[in-house]
Amino acid sequence: MSKTVEQLIIGKHTRVMTVLMKKDPQGNLVPVTSEEFSTGTYGDADKWEHVLKWSYPTKHRIYEADVLDSVRTVLEAADKELAESGQGGGKKYADSLPRVFDHLEIDDRDKLFRAFLEPNNYGKRVLRFFVFERLEAITSLADLEEFKTAFRDIFHVIHYLAISKDGIIHGDINISNLMCRRLEDGSVQGVLNDCDVASTSHTESDSDHTNMRTGTMPFMSIDLHEDPPPVHIERFEYESLFYVLYWICLSYSDGKLLPEEKRHSTFADWPIWNSDYYKVVLNSKTGLQGDSTIFRDVNEFPAMYRPLVQPWLERLRYQFDEGYHARRKSIAEGKQFKDNYTLGGYVSYKTIRKILES
């Protein structure tokens, strides 16, 4: 039995599945049972598709429910400040987070759970469950303006979290974590998903979190390839957004992942980027940033994203290339590089925002 539990809950990645939920007579959200589903007795008007997420992290890993509470508080404060200054424009960034309907944590004090796991000696771990709303991938958007809106929403959320007093960094910006929802008025809002490796300025200085490399290999900042990696900063999140946008523009169009023959030819490099060879991936990223010709032939890209190639991708590439070049030059000359946080101002919220508003 313990082996079965091991196979179900223990693995490298968090597990996710779509579940049907309904409201019980008391108004609580509960799963539709297999019998109700097979007989259709749950009632179509009262069902919703939700996402059940479960993981088996070490006990010291920050509880995602607590992270989301902190993140939501920060964004609500940012929304209030923007509204009072007349800059809000009706947008609420606190809504750019997934809605959590329920969550549960089971630790080793649960006798049944401990009995299952003790024979395998997995150490101090907890089993965590979450029920989220079902969101749509940002890549599912077939309208370019809606994609741009959702992408900008997530960019702003990253900034307001980073500049908060807690200095919250998501830490794993990748394609699968950029989501969206359709609002009642038909518009789209970007949603930053999956905060289970998020950190704050407090946890980054904690001995349990210092020198931990988090993120998804193809989308990690160049600086995170160092050993040991530096503390996460806002700029790393922007660099991840650049790589996310790059791979989306190479391989998606009209809300779908294209067949290989219709993707940009450079997509053939994906296995290299998605490998575990840090130096090889690092060289690929520095090569992309230093390649001033890669975005010249717009027609090589899938049709939907061609309008973003020069105004967004090329300008972002230039900013990162110039910033890293300025730092290398300063170091080579024996000088102290004064602004590593924004690479000398080349990669700041202001400069990236100007690009994304074009």
C-alpha cells in the first residue's frame, strides 16, 4: 500500500488534474462523485470545472496558501494606491491571481499518512491539496491585442510584488504559469499562476533558501546559471518573460501550438534549451541576446505574433544585450558595476514597460 501512495504523490513535479465541483445544500463547494458523474445526477446548472493540485514538498517549503494571501494583500494595496492617484484605469491587479476555493495540508501527525510513508523514510514532508479555478493558458488567446493585455497584466503584477516591502519574487516564470481568465464584460485578464516556489526578501536571507536555484531551465535568467546562484531579483523575472515570449512567438499562433513544420526553424533548438546542461543552455541564451539578426526576417515567425517581433522581441533582446555588455565591460576594466539590479538601467520596470506599451 505504501508503494502505491508513493507512486501517487511522490515525484519531481506537482500534480494537477481537472475536477468537477458542485455546491452542496449548505453552499459549500464539494467534488462531484463518480456515481453522480456517471448517472448525471449532479445537475448541469450547478457544476464547475476546477483544478485539483497536489504536491508532497518538504515541510519547510512555504505553504502556497500563505504566499497567495500575502501576494493578494500586496496587490490590493497597489490597486488602492493606483486608484487614488488616478492611474488605475479600472484594472485590479489583485484579480491577476488564481482564485483558491479550498486547500488542505496533511503532515506527519496524521497517523494513517505516517503509516503509509514511514517504511520509505521520506523525511519530514507534507501532503498539500488545493482547489483552484480553471484558467486558460495565455497561449490559448487567438487575438493578439488580448494576448498583449494579458501579458502586460502579468508584467505589472511581477513589478508590484517585487517593490513591495516583502520583496516578493515569483521565481518560476515560464509558459505554463502565464494564464488568463475571461471577465464578465468579455475582456481578458492575465493571471500569474503557481506561486509555490515564490520567495520574499525574508526567505531569501533564510539559510534554508539561500543559494537555491529555482525556475524552469529554458526561462531562467543568465545570472541564475551561476554556482551558487544569486538571490532572485526583479530583473530575473523580466528576463524570464523575454524567453517565454520568444518561445511563444516561435511556436504558437491563433491560440494553438503549431505542428513542427509550421514553427520557426529556430524551434529546433528547443531540446538544447530544455536540457540539464547549464553551460550549454547559458551559451544559447547569451547567443540569442547577442544575435542582432535573428528578428530581422519577421515572415519566418508564425503569423499571429509577427507584429510583436520587432516592437517587442528585438527591443527586449537589445536591452538585455546592452545591459550585460555594460556589466562585462565594467568588470573587464576593473570598475565596480554600480547598478546590477537593472543592469545599468537597461532592464528596469520603466524601460520594459515602455516596450510593452508599444
